[in-house]
Amino acid sequence: MQLRIERYFVPEEALREALLNALCHKQYQSGVPIQISVYEDKLYIANCGCLPENWTLENLMSKHASSPYNPNIAHVFYLAGFIESWGRGIEKICSACEKDGVP
């Protein structure tokens, strides 16, 4: 018997972190769902949350404080062991992709 092994083009750790990030930072009062689109060469995950005012890509990619829109959800994920700390999600996604050779 031959087992089928699924291999995603996005590292599992990056996918997991991106989904948790979308859940913690979503503005639920908007009623707009988290959007997930899978393409041959990319994965798109979006929500209607936004970066703090005056933030740049440099701010996001360096050590920074996090202020989730949903601190109670983030705290539950932390207590459950799904997230280690706030403010490291993007860093973990990029590290996992770099380690796996994914742009």
C-alpha cells in the first residue's frame, strides 16, 4: 500500500501563523469575513483589520509591540499554546518561508 503525502507550497507553520494572525486581528464588527484564496503559486489571506497609523513595512518586520483588535481571542490562543507571544506572527511567517525556500 502506498501512502499519499500532501505537500503544500506554503510551509505549514507559516499557514498556521497567518490564519491565527487573521483571527486575532480581524475587526469582527465589520461583518466582512476573512478572505482566503488559493492560487497555483500563492496564498492570499486578508481581513479588514489594518496596521496602526504611521506604520511602515520596516515597523512590521522589526521587533514591535502588538495590539490585537481582539485581545481576548489572542489571550485564549496564548493560553491554549497556539501563539507564544504577541507581535511575532509576521516574523514567524517569514522565517518559516525562508527556511523552506518559499518567497
